[in-house]
Amino acid sequence: MTPRLMKIVRNPGSSDTPCLKIANRILEANGFVIGTPIRVSYGRDVVIITKQSDENENCLLLQA
């Protein structure tokens, strides 16, 4: 896995909605190309992004 330090930011057009934007080549390098169907799971201090077609191999884990 490739760690990347990021921050939650304010969603544009809002005053209090948190936003996380992930746009980089690491996504593509790990099989998340444009149009890839994904599932996003949320838990306390964790966000998991998984490809729907291949749930066990391509998973991007973001942990606080």
C-alpha cells in the first residue's frame, strides 16, 4: 500500500460539510481507472474504497 498524508477540507459551496477529494495517479496504478465501479464503506476513523468487481484484490484503505 502507498500511504499519503491528506486533510479533510470544506466542501466547495458549503460552510460546514467535510470533503475528501482523491485525484492522483496512485488510484490508476492500483486499478482504479475512470469508470471503475466502487463501494465506499465508512467506520469510526476509517474509510475503505473497494472495486466492486474485485473486492479482495484492489482495496484502498484510508485510516485516521
